[in-house]
Amino acid sequence: MPAFEVSYTDLSEMLLRLAGEAGQQSLARSADEPGARASVDQHASELRDALSRGRRTVTTAALLSYARGFIEVAIARGWWPPQLRDRDPWDDEPALDWESLRLAAVCRMFIEAQGLGIAA
């Protein structure tokens, strides 16, 4: 395969890495903002209901699959993580948008599914 060709697997992994990076940064930022933290809780609750399918827990495989599909659709709609958008360095940090909060919830749930806690 020529060096400039990217396989679907490579692209899929890049999207998942982008989802993880955006989610982790958004999760860290939401920790300092009570309203954002509440939004992440609400997103996590919605995701848990949608992905648990009657089980008590959500698997890491289900979360990874969701994150990959979510980021692919979001980017196809024109979304890009606020932290990675071009902006004037003197501007305030961009607000966390719906997609960023959703990815923060996915990251939090992934951490919890691995048995790792999040310090409050």
C-alpha cells in the first residue's frame, strides 16, 4: 500500500483517538463548571440507558463503538472539537458544546467501566 493511502482501520483508529482526546479535555474542563458537570451526568445517564440493553453495566466495547460512530457522524456534519479549532490566543476558552459534553460522558463511562474512579 502506498504511503499516502490510509486504510479504513487506520482512519477508524484516528477517529477514536480524536474522540478520546476531545472527550478527555472536555471531561477535565467540566470538572470546574457545575453546569457542565451536570450536563455530563445527564449525557452519561442517557448513554447508559441506550447502551446497557437491559444489563446493569455498559461494556467498554460498546462505549468504543459508540464513540467511533458518534465522532464520525459529528465530523461529517461539520463539527470539530472546540479545543482544536483555530482561534485567537487572546480569546476566552470556547464553551463546551453538546458534542463535547457527550464525548466527556463517554470518556467518564469508559474510565468507570475499567474500574478506575474519577476524583470529584
